[in-house]
Amino acid sequence: MKLAQLALAVSVSISPLIAVNVAASSFETPVAKALPQLEKLYLYLHQNPELSYQEKNSSERMAKELAKLGFKVTKNFGGYGVVGVFENGAGPTIMIRADTDGLPIIEQTGKPYASKATTVDANNNTVGIMHGCGHDIHMTSLIGTAQQLIQHKADWKGTLMMVAQPAEEVGGGAKAMLKQGLFSQFPTPNAVLGLHVSASIPAGKVGVVSGYALANVDSVDIHIKGKGGHGAYPHTTIDPVVLAARTVLALQTIPSREVSPLEPNVVTVGSIHGGSKHNIISNEVMLQLTLRSYNPEVRTQQIEAIKRITRGIAISAGLPEDLMPEVKVHDDETIPSTYNDPTLAAKVKASIEAEIGANNVEIAPPVMAGEDFGLYGRTAEKVPITLFWLGAVEPTLYADSVTKGISLPSLHSSQFAPDYPVTIATGVKAMTRTAMDLFNQ
């Protein structure tokens, strides 16, 4: 028996009214009615993005929207985080999270509602700002879901906890909110739900992943040292540029030769800087890496291998101990992998299928992108979490990408433009139905 059918059978035995409202109804009509106002909210958020740790106005708007619906709202929690709690009788606590920060990108979508916002970043540079990762969709879907659950509060019992989380793009928001006591100052959730727009799934569809969904992410700096000198007399130097070149190539043996081929992992050197002039051999070269994996043990293996390989190359070049390379892992930017609890993911998939149709729900593959949403499932409370993918690509454009091989703009692209009316409606229906089913189980 399908989950929706089981819920219907149980509801009928209790109350015909509940059976109609909770198990058999669709949120198609009420969401369609709410959509014009949600679109206005989306356009406001899209045109007024804010960078990580600067989300003051977005935070205020989210707090205002939740307060209007009757939530008890706490602002400025873990930075510009917002926590809204709505108690609706005895029952489970379900937390739904949306992230709020934008990216330092100049929008180039050509849309009439494109963001023209700019700001000064931490390096005192004027940069454009864009919701190039869909957080404006996430926030709008959160408010839309809150509206639907409050309007249908007679059909569920429990505590609804809505979290607008800042600083996801830099991996700091979830850490800050949890550190301040998200699961101790507020009710500890029985489940945490989230959604993320997808730049590879058509609008109107949803992708669900069971198990590992997103990757561990580490930022690593390698400071390679040498003995500089004149480019015409390389034999009198120990060239750090050559050491860096050897190191870049050697690091690629970590995923290809050291880690099991059954364990997905990536070692990417994204930046290399060294030297100042054609004929000068410098004293140092700086490398910047991003590491990706799912298994925490693989993450540890990557880091230890980097330290061993860089040191080994330095020793082979004859560098003394005081000139050994330095490997720095930026712990403040480290993000653990997101592991969707398989039992919860199965419930989420069943609920969304019941709401938008099984033909609109697909099994999505895990990706090597990172999301600090995974932190909510790694606390001492061991709360089950699931984040699902919300299709955002305009269907005709998606069809062309399949039939004509047209490349689609990715997340973090200056040209990423979700089909927002369909995407928002789908997100609200999927999340509302999922939350309501969890309350009633």
C-alpha cells in the first residue's frame, strides 16, 4: 500500500473530514491562489540580494512575513538568522530551512527584473550581487509553505519551526545557528527538511536523493617554499615553481591511485600564484585547493596524503626542514557532506509523488557541490534530515538542451534564471505536503 493510501485509510477511520483535507486533497488550488503574492515576494528578494553575513534586509523581510502568519519569531540568531516557531498542539516538531545569502556576481540574464545591486566586499571592492544559487526561490518557498500550513492548521498537530539561515555560501550560517543553540533554545526537531533549486531538472519536477546527496568540502592552502635567484642561474636555486608543478601533478594521484575507486572524491587546484618577473626565480608559490568527498574517512585520507606528498617533493629537492611546505586547512570553511536519512527520504519522495504525481519525481544522483544543510543532521541529537532538488529550468529550454545539446546555465552562473512561477508553486506544494504528512504520521 502506498504511503498516501495508508494515510487515507487511517484518516478515514478517525474522521472523514480529515481524510479529505489531509490525505486526499491537493494543494494545487490554494497555492495557485497564493502565487501572485509569492511572485511579488520573489521579485523583491531577487532584486535586493545581500552577500553572506550582510543579509540584514532579507532577514527583516523573512521575520516580518513569518510574524504576519502568527509565528513566534526570533531575529538575529547566529548572525542574521531567523527562527519562527508555530505551536499547534501535541505532535512532532518539523523544521524547514531556507538559506538567504546571495553571491558576488553581476547578473547577465537580461531579465527585466534582473538584480542591479552592488556592495563593497571584504576586500573593499565594489561587486555586483545576484541570487545565482536560487536562495530567493528557497526563501519564497519557505514563506509559501508556512502560509499553506497555517491556513490548513486544523489538519495537523505539532510544532512547525521555520528557519531562514544566513551565510550558506561561505559555510558559516548553519554552524553559527547551531553554536548559538538552535536545537536547545528551540524545540529539537524530529525531522529537518530543505529544498534546493536544480539547474539541470525542469521546472515542475523534483529530484530526491537517498543517502549521500552533497559532498564534504574543504579549502586548503599549500605554501611551497624554495630558494630564489636569477633565472639564468637555476642551478644555484631550488625553484618553487618547478616544485609547484610537480606537486599539482602528484596531487592528482590521490583520487586516481590512493583512494578506492568506489569512493567518489575530487582534488582540484583552483589557484596557483608565484613569481614576479620573467628572469627571477621566486622564493615561494601559493596553491589553493578545493577537496570534495562523501565519506569522512576519505576526507581525512585526502588531507594526510596532501601533507605527505608536498613534504616528500620538498625533501626530494633538497630543501632543509625550515623550508618544508605548509599545508593549511581552512576549518572555518569546512562543510560536511549532506546525508539524507534513507527512511525520511523515502517518506519525502512518497509525499511529493502523492502531491505532484510520480511522473514528476525522479531519483537524483548525488553531486560534489557542498551545502551546510548537512550540519543539521550531525549534531548530538542525530536528527534525520533530507534535502530535495527542486527543478528550475524552463521546460522548453530543458527540452532543447536534451534534443539540441544546448548547454544550460549552471548554479552560480551570471545567466542562471529559474522559471520562477512554476518552480515556486512546485516547491510550496511539495514541501507543504511533505511536512503535513510527517505531522500526521
